[in-house]
Amino acid sequence: MQHVKYDLGQVRRGSTVVVTLDKQANVQLMDNGNYSNYIAGRQYHYFGGLMRKSPATIPVPRNGHWFVAIDLGGGSGRIRSGVSVQPPPRGNLPVYQEPAVRPLRDVLDVRVPQRPSDPEVLDGRTWDVFISHASEDKLAVAIPLAEALQARGVTAWLDKAELRIGESLRRRIDQGLAASRFAVVVLSPAYFAKGWPQYELDGIVTLSVAGKQDLLPIWHDLSQADVMARSPSLADKLARSTGDTDIETIADEIAELVSAAR
């Protein structure tokens, strides 16, 4: 991805990286290995994120060789920026701790799934969670997540289980969305590249904006910058990533949401 690179060299833990910008941009502080992954288009980890105000500051979590990459998430344009490093204050420093992950329950309003008016539709059932995903991510994410949720007493709508030969895919998806309390969207490179997942996403976003569906994004093989490049509106959504959170932990948190909603 086109970006502005700053090689900070060796920086001590407790230092502060100060970044000035002339517009909002993605600011990512990375060590040498993660920067190499970033420029190669592989999965990577970073400190920072979308910075809307200038100057932006990022604490350095450990001693090492650090880089700052600044980009527009794939958008066009030029960035005027500057980076400086403030050394740590004298004396003993507290151990750096990453900010706590904000619980999903703190940012979501819960909706009641709509039971079909026709008892023949979906057998009159409702679901706790609708799982929207690309077929390429079915074995790695969708099926393990559905099974983990079901083991916790959470009902999950998954196309493999809910679609029958000869049925209208569009109609069945619309019915499943309406009859589900939450919509889990497994965002991945394959998801953004295919038609049917995009159709599902359009429906979920429409329901979410109208306050009729809770959208729970899961990032798979994507960073925040990748999501920003494909859909800036989704990049601002509180999400979980399979890169740093396992399926069982994600299922635990979703199950907690469902339990509270019931």
C-alpha cells in the first residue's frame, strides 16, 4: 500500500512518538518484523490506528527498532506529516499495558428477531445469530464459530444448514436476517471479492442503520487498514479479529450478548 515511511531506529520503551498530520490518516507504529509484513501485504500488528486530530501520540511499548507508516487506507491524495520521538522521563516507568478491549455489550442495542408471520417460512423459527461469510472462510471461521455458539446454547443461522436445494437464495437470506437477533459478518479478502456476501452485507447495513439489526464484524486475514481501504464505514465498527482473538473467546462474548438480550 502507498504510504509515508519513517524509520525511527532504536527507540526505548516509554518514549512517545509524536505525529503531526494535515488530514486524518492511518498512523501505525510497527516493529521491524511487522513492518516487513505490512509492505508485503501480509497480516501484521501495530500500535495506533486512524488519527483524526493532530498531533497524535503513541507510546512505545518496548525497546526495539520501530517504524511509523502513514497511509490513507488506499485512498488517493498526499499527506503532509512529521514524526518526532520524545524520550522517556527520568526514573522508573510503569509497565506499558495495551488499552482494555471494550466489551461489545457496552456499544450495542439489542433487537428482537421477527418471527415469520407464515409458519411455513423457516418453520416459524428465529435465530440468535445470522453468520454472513464467504464460502472460502466457512471451514476456518464460520462452521467453528457456529458450532462453538451452539455448544453455548446460542442458535446460529448458517447457509450450509438452513438452505435447501431449489430454494431462492435471496429470499432465504432475507428471511434469515429478519429472523435473527444479531448479524455476525466475517470480513475477509474473499468476502469483499464476492457478490452474495456483498448482498448480505447490504441488507445487514440497511437494517443496522435503521436500528433493526446489530452488526458484529469479525476481521479474518484483514487489518484495520485493509478494512478502511475497502469500507471506511465498517472500519469504525467495534470488531474482533481472528488474528488476535480465538474463536472460542469470540463465541464466549457473543453468547454473553445473547444471554443478556434474552
